[in-house]
Amino acid sequence: MNVLVAGASGATGRLLVTQLLNAGHQVKIIVRMTSNIPGEWQQHSQVNIIRTADITAIPVQEMAEYLRGCQAVALCLGHTMSFKGIYGKPTRLVTHVVQLLCAAITQNAPEKPVRVVLMNTAGNSNRDLNEPVSFTHKLVIGLLRLLLPPHADNEQAADYLRVKTGKQHPFIEWVALRPDTLINQEAVTPFSLHASPVRSALFNAGQTSRINVAHCMCRLITDDTLWHQWKGQMPVIYNS
């Protein structure tokens, strides 16, 4: 397959690119001009590197050209955990890129729907399922929504897929994967997927390794059975 990865220079994005390359796929990566990426990618025959000063400023027509021939898109974008990264522009980085990619895919009008996999968070509820949360949980999430732009960004990015794109789009199919507290591990370990959280992301958080997230995103993109099981949904992933 041909897969475009946004956020490939991040901690999880690097692992996803490695997973895709190891599985024999062609990968296009969009990274900042200043991003550090593994040296072997620059000479790798299966990697096409696209550098940009600001991914949100790429015109739809240009993004459509980058996406031409791609069967899947993976988004591992996130905000840098610094004052500037949290409160500086663009405060809606992930949402803007989701909108841009969906517009570009629609412009290309591919014969077969493109698979879009968004890395999201277990702290974001799937409002299609009316997931039960406590009053205290709702209060804290409301404060996070007001005080931490990255949380609101995660919510709006997933809502764009859930509400605007929907489940019957002629050119786009999607999954928003929700890991709980991210940790680093060296190797893929057993993990489980759930339609909704089985524990509170705020008060009884579980753990999900970045390499498990990358492995699951790779499998969603390439495994038809797993894809059809979860497309149009927001599964939560936990380490077993």
C-alpha cells in the first residue's frame, strides 16, 4: 500500500513509519523543515519525504497531489508539551490537518475510499455512544477544554470525522484510535481494543505503549478484517 503519515517525526509517528516499512509498504511523510528524522529514511527507496514550514498552510490542491495514489492516511500529530506548543498557534493543529486531508481526498475522488486513521485520546468521549462519565469527570473535562487548547483540538478533530465526514462518505473511511496514558516500551506487547473506555482516563487511567499504538494503526491500515470491525468508530486501546 501507499500510506501518507502526518506527524511522522513524533514519538509515535516514527514507530508507525518503521512498522509500515517493515511490512513492505510505501510511505510518504510530511514533516517540518526543521524536524529530525532517522537518517536511513532519507535514502530509503520506500520513503518519500515532504518538508513544509507549516502543514496547515498547504493548499488543498497541493495536498491532493501528495495524496494521489495513497490508499491510507495516518495522523500522529500532537502539540509540543511546552508553553508555546500548548498555547501558541496553531491551537487547532490536528483539526485543521484532518479538515485539509479530508478536503484533499474528496477533491481526488478516489475509486476506493481512503482509510484515515487518527491518533486521538481516551480522554475524549465518543458522543455517538453517549459514554457514561461521572459529574466530576465532566467538570474536569470542561475545565481542560477551556484551559488546554490541545484537548479541545483532539475533541474537534475526532468530531470532524464523526460528524462532518460521517460513516457514509463516498471517498473516506476512518477510525479514531484512543490510547490511554502513553508510555514507552521497546517491543509490541499484547493489547486490547474496546468500543468505549473500561476505566476512567482521569481517575483510573490505564496505559498504552506508543509502539502498541503504532502497531495497531499499521494493522488497521493493512488488515481488512480489523478495519471493517472498527471503521467509523473510536476504539480505545490498552496494554493487556
